[in-house]
Amino acid sequence: MNKIELESYYKSFFLFFFSMGSLISTIFYINFAKGERDLNENIFAQMRICNFDLKCEKFKIDFVIAGKDAYYVLHKNEDGLYANFPISGAKKNILKVQFVKENYEKELWLIKKELLIEYIFMIIIVLILSFIFSYLSLSPLRKSLELTQEFVKDILHDFNTPLSTLRLNASMLKREIAQNDKLDRIEKSVSSVLELQSHLRSYLNNTQGEKENFNLLDILKENILLLENNHPELSFHTELSSCELYTFKDSFVRIVDNLLSNAVKYNKHNGSISIIYDKSKKILHIIDTGRGIKYPNKVFERFYKEQERGIGIGLNIVKKLCEELGINISVKSTFAKGSTFSLHIKSLLV
């Protein structure tokens, strides 16, 4: 099972087991209360018989001065259970029949023990049923995910032919007309699509790769150069310094690519983008002069968007990737003026 399937399985299991366990616990609590009540009624009935024949092997009998306690009623105190009965012809003294605490607790324990055995047996059954129920409820989800993954894998495979053709023809054109900036941009764009294809394939195969050392400056320079060539109408400002990171490189590159792409996509004409690394605080800032965000607190929610473009999952993916890498991401934005995304990468530094 992958991470999503395991999470669904555990949640289904916990929900079913907790619900059924709570119901069974309630039923057994009610049964115990009923058992205790029946025991008290049985003891009191025996006390009444004892009052007539005084054959009270289970009880302690005493003649005491009459008090405020009611007659023919079962009472309970720190010494156990007792009942008071009037004595014919006696005004001051009464008969007190008592069931000592130790014996009463033994009787209660027998009831508890019997119910406890039944309770454990039922909990084991519910536990087994919870495993079975969770697995069966997960089956449709697993089949749906498998079908989706197979479909996406087929699409990814079909991408290879047009991308290879595009790359081959770009290389042939490069030989015919020599060096050309437009062809360079085409080749880099094809490389980016192939890289995204590789990321998606790794995600589908549930393989994140291995952590590796790489330089933050190299990653950013490569991205910024590509964006400057493709978007000459925007100005790029950088304040960067070299620093070594140790994490999953592909995931980190996807985070940076997405944030920079959004900064370009939603910027105004002749706007600017600033990429600043605060070395003292270990924070990478990506600042744009774009449209801004009305509700920054919602921007990482899945399918949330404030523009017509896109489907609203890019920043949600960024948020999840940041959580996987241990990066704290935050955003500040002023509507119609621009946004600042900040990546706190202290935990990634070598």
C-alpha cells in the first residue's frame, strides 16, 4: 500500500473500531450496572428473610439503637451494605443486618470477571472485523487509484514519441541554422517537460529518490536564466549566495519551479521578480509585483484559485512537498501590488 492507501486504511479501521468499541463498552457498562442492581436486590431479599428466621450465615447481625435510617431499605456505607428492621415490642432498639464490604466486593468482582471475559472476547471480534471492514472499504479506492495511475502511465508513455520528435527536429534545425536563441529555448522547454514527466513517473511509482547534496545558487541560476530568456518583458533581481543543501533535489526543484512560474504567470506587464536569500535567517524569498492575493490564508488549499487560469492545485502540491522536506513555507501578499513567498530552509542546510 502507498501512503494515501495506508492513511485511508488506518482512518477506516480507527473509525469502525472506535465506534463499535464505544458501543460495546456502553452495553457492558449498562450490563454491569444491571448486575450490580440485581445483586443488591438479591442481598436485600436475603436480609428480609434473615429478619424473620435469624438464620443469617452470610450476614452480620446486631441490635442497635434506632437512628434516622429508614426501615426496610438497603443502605450503603464504608463497611458494606446494611438494612434496619424494627423489633416487635422494642421501641429503642432495632435489628441491623449487614453484608460486610469484603464479601460484597467479592460478589461484585465475580460479576465484573464474567462480563470482562465477554467484553474482551467481543473486542477481539470487533478488532478482526475492523481489519476486514477497513480492507474491504479500501478496495474500491485502490482499484480507482490503480486505474488512474495506469491511465496516467499510458499518457506519459505516449508523450515520449512527440517529445522525442520535437527534440530531434530541434537538433536538426540547430545544425542547419547554427546557434539560435529560440531553438535553445525550445530545447530547454522540452527538457523541462521531460523532467516533469520524470517527476510524475516517480510519484506514481511512489519513489522519491535519495537525498543528495547540491548548491542552492546553481539551482536558482538555472531556473532564472530560462525564465529571463522566455520572458524578456519582466525584470529579474537576485540577491543570492552559495549554500549547500541536503535533501531530495527533485522535490526541491519542483517547489522552486512552481513558485517562480507563478511569479511570472501572474505578474503585470513590465513587472519584476526578486529572488533573495537571507543568509542570516536562512530564508529564501521569492517576491513579485503581480496581482497579489485577496485571501493569502487560503492560497494553499486544494482547488482554490482567484484567477481564471490554472486549476488551483499547484500551490497545494508545493505545500505538501514542503511538508515532506521539512520546509516551512509562508506567504505575504497585498492585492494588486504583489506577493512574497518565503521558504525557511534552515533544516536543509549542510
